[in-house]
Amino acid sequence: MSRRKKHLPKTAKAFFRAQGGNKRRERSVRNFHAWLRRKKIALPGFTSEHLEEYLRRPVGRVIEKSSSKRLYSDIKPYLIWLHGQGRVRFMPQHHGRKLFPIPQTMMEFIDTLIPVKKPGTCHEYVCQLRSFHEWLALKGLSLRDIDRKHMEQWLQHLAHRKISVVTRRHHIFHVRVYLEWLFDKNLIIADPDDLLRSTDIPKNPKYLPRPFPPDTDRELKRRLAASNHIHHKALLLMRCTGLRIGELLRLTPYCLEKDHLDNAFLKVPLGKLDNERLVPLDADTRMLLEDLQSRCPRDAEFLLEPHRRRSGLQCAISKALKEIAQGLDTHGPVVSHRLRHTYATELMNAGMSLVGIMRLLGHHCIQMTMRYAALTQETVTRDYHTALAKVESRYLLPQLSDSKPDPDRMLLDTIAWLRKNHCSAPSAKHTSDSIIKRIHRIRYDISKIIALTEPL
């Protein structure tokens, strides 16, 4: 007698349509919803305490710690997705660490962000504001007690954690926005502009572009083109179109578009900056994309391995790039985003305008594009000598012609200049007409002299 298959709710079906998954994850989500039904817990009322209870005893007995970690890794993406959809009110953290309870004021603030921010941005706010409230609890402070001295201690606490400057900037910015919201709601007394000042935000580091060296890039493209593995073909598509890894994973099976002249374009979906764009394709890249389309099922949602989870596919593609780049002098770590840097650098060195590169990369400003493109030393040397030659040509004296001057031509030019530049006054016009008549007589006399001196 076969066991009855547990019911999969509509929310879980929507998650698997959007994120993908495998049989083990689907089974874990089924068991999770079955546990919720047994405990009579609705998703909006699901808390971190319920999560700890489920991970400790999902069935009739207490499971081992290793099994609990594996179970948490299976349902964590689903819980994050539920939080992004607003169906649960807490964000899961690392398993094994007791989650700090989220205050009610913080949840009200997060609720104001959900309609206007991406789920990933809301998740970042939750994590960083949870850390801020946890620090306040350790210091025994409430929101109405904080002053400038306390915020200086918190800034020192961030510096001692040795996190990157970019992450520290995000922490300070998000807490500052939170304090402004609290001040508008009269939940804090101190002015947020005095609690966290603009001078407290560290300067953003400006990194140089990291394209692959030209020789390494050519060999890497040759290896990717020679392979028939789908991950290698996806990497080659990134190199030839400048895609981000997230945009590559969200390509649809119908991303190839054509115009009335049969020119091919790759339609890039909404990505990091919430904009779509069309990237022109050459003949080889068009054949590559058509090959990937032929491997994809017709009713699939994504172009690359639609049955697989997107985060797992991203790890597999990154691993494939590191494996195929072994033995090459890459001048730094091998990450997929360097393919985008190399794409922009190659176009800039070939003479394409910055505005065109900006449109291809999907940037909003030239400054962002300049961070992705670098000029090679060969291009700098070539442009320098070209500019130097133009400068020298401006100061060269005009060369005298070796041919004999033509008196008749010179007199005709003088007549043309007088007719064009004579003044409108009657006296000036009369003077220029008399000069022109005299020049015509000189031409006649010169022609007679030339006729007499020419040999018979």
C-alpha cells in the first residue's frame, strides 16, 4: 500500500516555479507544511521560536544536529522567499545561532519598505537593523536613550568587526534611514542628522577594472568555444555580451530578438538596475545562443537548466570557470564578473564611444561605465602618437608650390574678392568698379605680352 503524498500549498508551488528546486527540497517543504498543519500554525504567525522547534523535532523524535543543519539548508531559501513576499515576518539567519527577536517598531519600518524595495534590499535592512538592535540590547539602551556618544560607540563597534568598507557604508546608511523614520514617528528625541552625520560614512574605495589580460582572454575564449558543456557555453555568452551572472540565470528561452533587417539582439531581462536592454549579436554569438535555445524545453521558464535551483546553478558556473581557467595567467582571482570587465575594455580599446558602452552594459551614468573599462598600454601609446602627430601638423609652415604662378589666375581671384567684399556705399562701389576695370586692362596687356614672347 503506497503512502499518501503530502499536499503542496500554492505558495510552495509558486516558489518552485520562480526559484526551481529538486526532489529533496520539495519533500522538505512538503514536510514543513505538514508540520505547520499538525501544530495549527499559520504562516503569518510563524516565528523564530517555531523554526527552532521544527528543526529540533520535525517528526515524532528529536533528530541529530547534522540532520537538522541539512533540513535547514533545504527550507531556508523557501523561508527567505516567503519573507520577501511578506508571508512571514522574520528573516532566517545562520542555523545554530539564536535569532534576536525583531522589535515591533522595526517590523513596522520594514513594512513601509516592502512596497518600494526589492526583497533582497528588505532582507539587507532586516539583517543590519537586527544587528543594531542586538547591540543596543547588549548595551542596555532603548531607542529613546541613544545620543551622539552612543552612536560613536556603535561606529567603533562596526570598525572593530573588520567588515569591508562597502558593508560598513551600508550599515550606517540603513541605520540612518531607520533613525529618520523613527524621528518622524516621534519615537526618538535626538535629531538623526546629529546622531549619524555625513562625515561618519567612510569613503567608498575606487577599485581599478579587472579585465583578463589579452593573451589570457583569447585562450579562455578558445577553450570555452571548444567545449560542448552547457556551463562553458553560458560563460562564453557572458563574455560575448557583457551579461551579469544574475542576468544570465534569468534569461528566458525567447531572449533572441530580430529586427526587420534580420539583425539579432539578446534581450536582457530586468537585472540589478531594474532596466531591460538589447545587446547586438554577431554571427558566432547568435549561433551560440540558438544552440542554447535548442537544449531548453519549450515550456521552460529559464534558458539555462530550468529544473535546477538558480543559486546552485550560479555556483556550478563559477566553478566551471575556475576549472577551465587553470594554468592561465589571470592576474587575480577568477570570477565571472571579470568577463564583463573584459567585454567593456575590449570595446573601449576598439574605439567604441563611452555612451555606446554604457547602453550595452545597462548603466545609468558614464562614471559607472568608466569603472568597468580600462585602457591598455598599447591603446594609450597609439592614441598618444596620433595626438602628437596632429599637434605637430598644426605648426608646420605651408609648403610653397614648385609650379610657376599664373598671373591671369591671380588677377581673377583679386577681381572675385573685390566683388564679394566691396562696401555697400556708392562711393566705395564706384572705387571698386574702377579698380576692376583697371585689372581687366592689365590682364589684356599681360595676354598680349605673353603672346609676343611665346616661341612660334
